[in-house]
Amino acid sequence: MSSKIALMSNRSVLRAPVVRLPPKSTAELVLSRAAQTAMVIVGFVAFVFALKAGQFILAPVSLGIVIGLMLGPVAVMFERRGMVPP
């Protein structure tokens, strides 16, 4: 069994050749940066549109969360004094 392991360890492992790409030209770098910038702008516009479209749902929900967090300690105080929630 040890001779099989020794034979297997002597075999050379085939590796993929390293491909070296030529450096990018200035035009390619400018186009790549422009594409990245365009995607950021499109994402920002989509985010603003989503907030504007969801305004009628997001505003009351966020207001309810804020009011609930603000009045939570008051409710705890009333419960400690013996008042039960409705």
C-alpha cells in the first residue's frame, strides 16, 4: 500500500496554463468606469423611485414604529402601577 502512495506522489499534477491578458487601453478604462458610474446612478434613481412609490405604506408604518418606541416606557410604567392594557 505504501508503494502505491509513493507512486502517486511522484506523478506530476497538470495545471491550467496562466493566461496573461494585455493591459487595458485608456478607452477601455474610461468605458469601464462610465459603466460603473451609470449603474450607480440607475440604482440611486430606482431607490428614490421605490421610496416615492412606497410613501403611502412606509410613512404610516415608520410613524407607528417611532410612536411605539417612544411610548413603550410609559406603558411599562403604567403596567407596574397595576393598570392593565386594554
